[in-house]
Amino acid sequence: MSGNRGVVYLGPNQVEVQNIDDPKMQAPDGRKITHGVILRVVSTNICGSDQHMVRGRTTAPAGLVLGHEITGEVIEAGEDVEMLRKGDLVSVPFNVACGRCRTCHEGHTGVCLHVNPSRAGGAYGYVDMGGWIGGQSKYVMVPYADFNLLKFPDKDRAMARIRDLTMLSDILPTGFHGAVSAKVGVGSTVYVAGAGPVGMAAAASARILGAAVVMVGDFNAERLAHAKAMGFEPIDLGKHDRLGEMVAEVVGVPEVDSAVDAVGFEARGHGGGEQPAVVLNQMMEITRAAGSIGIPGLYVTEDPGAAEQAAKQGNLSLRFGLGWAKSHSFHTGQTPVLRYNRQLMQAILHGRLNIAEIVNATVISLEQAAEGYGEFDKGAAKKFVLDPHGDLAKAA
């Protein structure tokens, strides 16, 4: 291992691929780690959550190595690692979780109590998530490896599906979590807000969970066209601001059984300006009485770039009384990836879930990361997958 390079956040709208330190078996506070592995990164993806930081909408510090969607090959294992070996190909949940605390034992790995001194929950390459170095790089260290990593059972078979399997680190389980939290089941009518990669993953998840109709709403014409091509019902939010009427055009009534917010705090209203609570309020309007709302879209405790003063501290103007009156169920928070990734891996390997096609996975080199960030920020109907060592190009 030598010559590590990674995608570094330099400031608002500035990222650059730079030489970075080789990974070490140590925690962000300098403690030696014996339960970790070092991975040669096979694929790592650009996520919409990364874009929030890159746009300057968080308190992310300059110099942060980005990247929490990681698939890699074990090249070194700590002395306490028992179930992984050099050469294993693994998926890395974006959650850093110890596997030992109360929340981990309960399956809530998104809010592990031991990997972040400032709050519950850790992640790679993300602001306020424990200082763990990101994996948009050639090499990365993963702690608590036996607990966190999902080993692919057959390396050659996995490489044949690597464009799909790379989505297991975040967006596919996140979309699935949104659909499950919204209680999607056989015959459900479903509305997904946002036709970006997480929204498309949520739509795909709703379909495999048995939904009768899956509608996907967005302003972006390119993304809506792709959603339609993938077999979902596009809802063009640019038509007017009466979402219920557009839903009724598809299902006959202005309501759905389940709704999924895959947009988050940078939501925009019909007039084009930012309205951070608009999607949540729309969810409550169109979800039927006793229906459920899944919220995998990101909401932050601090948003220095918010248009509204209250939103700078994460305060939103919610019509919560409407949701209360309709007995809605809400579920928020980071996805506990380990709860879902093995089952979703099986769905991919057995040809049940063509998630790479559904999110329009587009492979670029690590050195092209800045261009990928720029194109994604403009609303490209693509999920950019970085190929640090050329493995995906060879697999094609």
C-alpha cells in the first residue's frame, strides 16, 4: 500500500483529489485499533449527503476527506479480527458502529453510542460524525470490522454485479428503510418525494415490497424522465403546487397509503425558493389517516446557509397538528444499514433488484471526482461511482 489519494473538501463548492496519508489502525483520537481492517477501495460513491457539505450547508471543516459509501478488498486485518481474511471483498455500511453498546445490540447501528464523542452515531468522512476518515480514496481503515463488514460470498460473482452491490453501503438500504418505515406492503399506493438516487432507491424498494403504484415527484425533467423509464409514475411538481390533485390523477384519490421523503432540508417550493419544511408538510397533506411517513432525507441540527433564520438551528415550520390529527406514523434518522444489507445483497445476486440501472450508476475515475460533484450538483439523473483502481472498468 502506497500513494493514497482521496477527495478532500476545501470549502464551499470546492473539492479536490489530493495525496492523503495512508490509513492507520487508529481511532480519530489516536487510540490504537486492533479490531479494524485496511481496505483497498474497489468502489466508492458520491452521495447527496456529501453534496450538502460541499455546498457549504454544514459546519464541515476544510481538509475533510469525504466518502461514506465504500466497497473494498481487505489487504490488512488487525490482530483481533477473526472472521475476515486478506482478499475478502466486503461492503462497508456508512454507519460506524461498535456492536457492543445498547443501541447496537438493539439494531440501531445508526446511533451507536461509542464511536462519536459529541453525539450518537458515527460515519466515514462526514461532519460531526466522529472524525472517521472518509473512503473516497484508494485505501481506507474500517474499525470493528467483524461486526460492521458484509463479506460477499463469492468474489467473482460479486464483481460481476459490483455496480449494483456498491449501492449496499448507503442508498439502497436507506431507500429501503424509508419504504419499510412508511409501511409499504402488497397493494400499497406510495409517493416518493425526490427522484435523486435515494428517491429512486426508495421507489425500487417500494416495488419489491409489493406496492401497487409508486409515484416519484420532482422538478427535474431529466430525473422524472428516468423515473418513468424505470416504470414509476412521474409527478412533475413544476405543474402547480396542489400535490393532492396530481396524485389523484394517478390513483383516483388525493391521498396515498405511504409517503417517503427522500429530499431533506434543502427542499424547494413551487416558487423555486428554499422551503425546508415543504416536503414534510406535503407528506402530511397527502398521506391518508393512519398512514405512515418514512423520512430518510437528511435534516441537520445546524444549517449555516439556510434561507430562514429558524432553519439555521434546524427549526422547521411544520404543520405537525395535521399529522397528529391524521394519526400519522413518522420515522426519521440515519438508516441502520446492517438491518437490511444482507437481504438486499441476496436480492441483487439473484437478479431481483437491478438497482444500478434504476439509479443510473455512472462510473468515473477517482481523479474525476470534482467533475462528478459538479455534474451531480446540477441535477444530473445519475449516481456517480468512483473507481479508484480501475476495477469496475475491468469488470465491465
